[in-house]
Amino acid sequence: MLLAGSDMAAAATVTNGGGMPPWRIGQRYVQRPGLVRTERYPRNAGTGCVPSVAAATRIDYYLGVRVAWRSGVKGRLHLIDVATSRAGDRSSDGFVVDSSRMGSVRNRHPGSPIAFGRGPFALGATSLTVLRRNGKEAFTTLVYWFDARGILTALETFAGGC
């Protein structure tokens, strides 16, 4: 789970496949001040499909923010996933962490699949995923994570494919 932050002045907007300032999906690796911890997964390095954040080579955790990186053939890290659990951060369509409800998100995105949070990268009890195809084997997602009460606890955007 992400570390919770409550600095409303630092609120950011998460866009599907774009990330959130100062994190941009696709950018080269940069370490910013405030790094709390890092997890490395060297077995994920190299070519191949990137189906989810579980395919990351490196995951950095900042206060309330998780950023996941994937290394390519030349070993350079590129950002593939950005997630935030900071209160006040919002999605590009206006849903706000710690105040928006699942019913509102479902009404805005009918037909988007709902799943139960499982595994080490789950950011809530339930998720709703908005998938956009960018090509035959490329996609971006915006994932809304909710707690057991149906309150938005985190936003995550990811870019993947083969």
C-alpha cells in the first residue's frame, strides 16, 4: 500500500497514459527528492510484453506516490506506471482521492471492469479500470482504487503492450 499523504496544496492531476506532474509515462529514469524506498526486479529487464506493473524492473516509493520503471534492451529505465494515494489528487475527469465514490466513477465509465484488489501491487480493496487501446498490442489504463466503503483511495495510470 502507498504511504498516505494529506498535503492538499500539492494536489496533482492523473491522466490516462500520461502520468501526473512531474512524472510522465515513457520518460527516462530520474530520482526525485523524498524517495522512501526502492524495490528491484532485475528478472523483468529486457524485451518482452509489459502487461502490468508486475513487469517493472524497478519500483520507487515516495510519500503517497509509487512510480514503476522498466528497462529496455539497452538497460535504460523508462516510466511505465504512476500511482498516487495522496488526498486531493484527482483524475483528469475530476474524481478526487479520499472523497469520490465508486458509484460516481461507475456512472461515468459504464462497462469498465471491476476487480478485487489482490497481490502486492493492489492499492485498494476494489478497482475499476478504464482501458484505452493505442494500437494492435499497446494500451494505457487508468485504474481507480477503492476501499471497502467505496471511497476512492488511489489513482494509477499504466502504459503497456508488446
